[in-house]
Amino acid sequence: MAKLLQDPPKLHPSEWYTATNMQRARTESQKSRSECMTAESWRLVDEIEKTTQKTQSDVNKKLEQRREEIKFWKQELDNKLEQIVHETETLLTFKNRLERALEGCKEPLVITQKCLLYRQRRVGIDLVHDEVEQELVKEAEVLQRIIALLGRTLEQTNEQIRRNRSAKYNLDMDLKDKFTALTIDDYCASLTNDTPYIIYADNAMKLEGNFVSPEDWIDFSNINVEKADKQRNNSLALKALIDGILSQTANDMRKQCEMVNTAFRNRVKEVKDAKDKLETLLVMVMDETASQEKNIAALKKAIADKEGPVKVAQTRLEARNHRPNVELCYDTVHSSLMSEVQEITKNIQRQDALAQAQTELKGLSRRQLSLEEEIKVKENTLYIDDVLCMQMRESVCINNY
């Protein structure tokens, strides 16, 4: 029990000093390491802070650059969209001009065809393939060629409008995407470290979706711009072509229309002159017929007037043939009576003048009928050309569309 209660062994003072010094040394060493670690930590924290700030600043700058780049291309696309929309609207007015021009060709063609049909009703010698008919046939051909040309140009215009709208659609879609992208990047640019509701998004680092390279991104919009420029230039060229076609076709139609009208006027004048001459000849024939009728009546009267004298002469001869004996003398009286009877008989028997006159009268009657028929032919022709055709052609109106 006494051993159990004995004091622990005493250490040497040197050991106490040594232990104290070692404790102090360890403490100072630990403190030094801790201070170094603290200093390193602050240095690291400061470095990380600076790096983070620099990285975030770089990201902000790149984000701003990206926004400016999107704005630039958005402005480019907006400009091209405005241009292509304007060109399409203008081209639609040109399409309307073409449609009105095409519609404006139908009535002149119908009138030309009616004129050709009406002129088939000419008769006799007037049913001739004259200059009027030649020009009408040419006019029909010109109008048909113009209708075909305008139809092809209208189809080309419709196709160009379709292409313009396709280019506009691509621009619209690109602009829509640019607007969405700019909205997102504007939102991203507005975010700060103090913005509420910012969150961790572990999946954000996964590259999902169809990412494209910046070069492909630029090429995509550039192609849309180039397509829009191409279609705009095509529209400008097509509008110039349409202007030229509308101007030229209107001039061609006017020129040919005037050619036909001139041919009609000349032909009507020619037929009227021919009709006037025929009417003059008819008056002449009718006058000659009346004269010949008088001549025949005079010839017949002259023949009838000779019946009395011949009867007297023949009665005298018959009576003197009964003179008796030597009194039956061939004296001068008898000789004169014989001459008188022969002369009158000879004149009476000269019926050829009357027959010739009657033949001439028949010829004059036939000529009168022929002239009257020919005048009717000319009247029919004048009615067709001057009344039916020329009056109908007055309604032809060739406009500049």
C-alpha cells in the first residue's frame, strides 16, 4: 500500500526545458505551416478570383461581340428581306400588267377573226385574196404570237415570284432564329453573380444537339443573303424584260392594226370607185337602151310607112298590064313604076338593120343585168368591209400596260 502511494519519478530540469522547448518549437512550426497555408490559401483565393473575373470578363466581351455579330447579320437579313419583299411586290404589279395585256389581246384577235369570217361572205369577183385579207391574216398571226409570248413571260414571272418568296421564307426563318438567339444572349449578358434565381446546371456542359461551327453559321446566313440578292437581281432583269416586251408588243399591235385599217380604207375607196364607174356605165347602158328602143320603133314605122306606096305602084302596074294591043307599051311610066316597086321592095326587104338593132338591144339588156349584178356585188362588199368590219374595228383599243 505504501508502494502504491509513492510519488512518481521526478524528471530532470533539463528534460523539462527540453520538453518545453520542443513543444514551443512544434507549436511555432505548426503555426508557421498554418500561416503559410493561410497565405497560400489567400493567394490561391485571390488568384482564382482574378482568374474567374478575367474569364467572366472575357466571356462577357465575347458575349457582347457575339451579340453585335448577331445584330450585324440580323440587320443584313432585315435589309435583304425588305429588298426582296419590295421586289416581289413590284413584280406582282408587273404580273398584273402582263395579265391585263394578255386580256387586252383577246378582243382584237376576236375582231380580226370575225373580219376574216365576214369577208368570206363576199361573192363573185370580189371574193379575192386582197391586201386586206393578207394584212388580216398577218394581224391574227401577230396577235397569236404576242399572246404566246405574254403567256410564257407570265409563267416566268410567276416562277420568279415563287423563287422570291422562297428566298423571303429562308430570310424569315433565319431572322426568327437570329431574334431568338439574340434574345437568349441578351438574357445571358444581363446575368451577374448577384442575379437571383441563377442555378447550378450540371447538364449544361453536355454538348447535345446539332452544334455548327462559327464558319458554318456565317455561311448559312451568307448563303441566304446571296440567294436573296440573286433573286432580286433576277427580278430586276425580268422587270426590264417585261417593260421591253409590253412596249414592243403594243407597238407591233398598233403598227399592224394601222396596216389593216389602211388596207381597209384603200380597199373601200377602190370598191366605191369601181361601183361609181359601174353605175356610170349602167346609166350609159340604160340611155343607150332607150335610144336603141327608139331606133327600133323608128325602123318599124319606116317599114310600115312603105306599105302604101308599094301597093299603089303594084296596083298601077297591074292595071297597066291590061292595056290593049299596041297600048301595052313599056313606056317611061311603066319603067318608072317598075323601078319604084323594085326600090320600095328592096328597102322593105332590108330588115337586117332592124334585126341588128334588136340584137344590140338584147345585148344592152344583158349588159344592164350584168352591171346591176356587179353593182350588188360591190354593195355587198362595201357593207362587209365598210359597215361590218371597219365599224367593228373602231372599238379596238391598244393600251400601254
